[in-house]
Amino acid sequence: MKTEQGSGVQALCPECLRVLPAEHQRRGDDIWLVRTCPEHGLTEAVIWRGEPDLATWRRPKTPSAPPVAATPVRRGCPYDCGLCPDHGQHTCTAVVEVTQTCNLVCPVCYASSSASGGSGKQTDTADPTVAELARRFAHLRRTAGACNVQLSGGEPTGRDDLPEIIAAARAQHFGLVQLNTNGLRLAGDAAYARTLVQAGLQSVFLQFDGPDAACVTLRGRPLLAEKLRAIDHCAEAGLGVVLVPTLVRGVNDVSLGEILRLALAHMPTVRGVHFQPAAHFGRFPGGLAGTFTSGPHLTLPEVLQLLVQQSSGMLCPEDFHPPCCEHERCSFSARFVLREGRLEPITGGSCCGPEVTVEPVAGEQLTAAEGARRAKSSVAAQWAMADEKAVPAAPPRDDFERFLAVRAPSRSFSISCMAFQDAATLEIERVRGCCIHTQTADGRLIPFCLYNLTARDGTTLYRGQPQGEKL
């Protein structure tokens, strides 16, 4: 056992969510996050396992603070989110939850959604009206700028007025308006995707966990056939799709190659795959998650290696790079061109989508602001509508956007992975660098992992807690 040099960090107690001094300990090829609560004792969890080595996974950058600090610092991170003046990265993607209800009751759900709304701790489960959401979109545009927006829930397609919500978001000229969905309504109604496109929807973030056996475990029933119908209906509407597998050790960690090959077979409608190792928050039952130990967590390098091993020679570890926007330990990604059955890498990566440089330079140090701009531009180009004639594209503003234009999304494919943090793995340094923020009803922006954070007994810091006055 070896304590990593300079590894003095801050973490949380999974029992009481108290901030504690912590350290990284190297045990063989594993890096453990270790801390001791004076009340609840020792907690340790693996945060990095295997290659690439944590010491080499670096992307230097200059932070870019949020343009608006909406909340003062009183108790310190992670208790003053809104964002507070100490936050280190502005919003790249804003998640706006338009409903807490869902037509599935998945055994694994970060929002604990159900047909009756959110978890029992939800203080206000009434869906916001279109007018309320329009005010929130306008406030978001003023405070976060032209970020990318993801409409989420719950299951947003349960709202019959979703087209009006999409139109309200598009009216604010965000970089991208994307729908986070389980795809069941898209599968059941061939015309629905076209309705959403006509309202201005640009991309679908489709829950996609792989074979039916995985769906039964993670979602409660077989879903693969419905997911494939949803993709077909999006293809008919000219709507780009990103497949989003939630990965759980022992459930679908053997299916990454199968998911990748299925995605490639459905290009250009499917623009990429965004893997998400499951974090232990929301509804994540003990039968799957066990306790807060090393076993259940799939770490970022493990996903990378599994993906390479299962890709039938299409990928190698060197294809992937740390992010240029959020904290380097949060993600990997890359963008490819498919030629003669092989994936040829174009670029490095970002959590928010593939990052592209006009001429990739080894050791290039970007400002986080420029990294975020490139990330937002490239994800909008890569993940937006497959029918490139359906919505006229804005003319390129600089060499970077001209570079994107000549690498049309219909000919390229992105692969990325986001490692969310839970109460066992969360580090204050990482959450301060988060650029994916959930908007609350009172307009505050909370880093995604903090918004969904769940203590061992189900206590939350933000989700379901009392808020200020609605916008």
C-alpha cells in the first residue's frame, strides 16, 4: 500500500455526507480513495483500476469560472451550490428535468422515478408548466450562455406538451437541445419522432443497456426490440441518436462490443455511444450495488479496456484521451471515421461530446473556456440531426467550426464514457470542475453528481430538498 504523492484530497462520509480529509492509496494497479469519519469510521473505494495509469491521465487546462455566481459561500463545497463563486467550470451541458414521472420503474434509476413521480423525498412532484419552463430556459440562457440543454426527467415523452417545451428551449438559441429518453413512446408511434423534429429537437439521448437479459436486470423487462424500433423511427424522421448504456459489473460489462457493433450498423442515425458506469445514487438496490465497497464500481480505465478488448480489433487504448472541459478523471472520448470496417480516430475527447482540434498538438494546454467551446460545438455537430438538410446549419464562425463542417457527422462516430461520482467516490476537487449541471426549479445550477447524490440511508443534498421561489 502506498499513498500517492500530493494526493491530499477531500471526500465525503457515505453515511452523513460530511466533508473529510482523504487520500489516494495505490494498491497494486488500483487507486483507492480512503477517508475516516469520526462518527462512522473508515470508508474506502476504488476510483481507478488498471491502465492507463492515473499518473499519466492528464490534460492541463486553465479553469473557466461560471459567468454568474448565483449563491454565496456559507458552509463551503458541496453545500452552497447554485453555482457558488468557488466553482471552477462554467456550464457546458444543463440538464432540465421536465417531469418526475416515468412509464418504467427501473431497478436502477438515479432520479428514483415512477408512475407517481419521484422518490418519497420529493417535495414538489407537480410537473412545471410550459410557461414555467420557458422562464427557466430564459434564466438559464442569461446565466449560463449558449450551453447545450438536455431535457430529462423522469420520462419527458410522458408529457403531451413536449413539443411546446422543445420549442421554448429552441427559442433561447442554445447550442443543442437534446432529449433524454427511454424511447418507448418513440418506438410505439412512428410519427412521434417527426413531431419532435418539427418542434426543433436536435438529438435523442437513448437509454440503451444492451441485450434483453441486461434490460430485465436494469429496467425490469425486455426492451431491446422496442429500442431498435425507436432507432428506426428516428431514422425515418432524420433525428440523430446517441446510445447511452448504463454499465453494471456482472450485468452488461460483457456487452460493450455488441453494443458498439449494433450502433455502427445503425449509422448515420446513431451518432455515437456514451457509456455510463452506474453510480450508487437514487434507486440502486442492494442486490445489485451491494455495499459501498470496491466490487460494484466500474472505473473509467476498466471501461476503456473492456471496450478495446471487445471491439474485435477496431479500437486501441491510444485512441482515447482525457477531457478538455471537465475534470480529467471524469471521462474519456474520441471521434472516428468508419472506413472498410475499421474505426480511424479523428480527435481527442471531452465529457460533453468529442473534442476536436484543427491540428491536434501533443501537450496542448487549452483554457477551459476554449475547451468548453470546442466541446459544445463538436457535440452539436456530432449528435444533432442526421438529416443535415432538415435544419439549416449556422455558417462556420472560425477555423475550428470549418474543420467540423468538412467532417460531416454522417461520416463520423463518437465513443465516450462518463464516470459519475457517488458518496463513496466523490471528491471535492472533481465536483468543483464539473460542467454538467442540473437546473433546479428556482434556477440554481447544481453539478449533476451532487444533485443526485444519495447517502447510504437515502438522504440527499439537493434532489427533493426545499428550494427557493420558482422562476
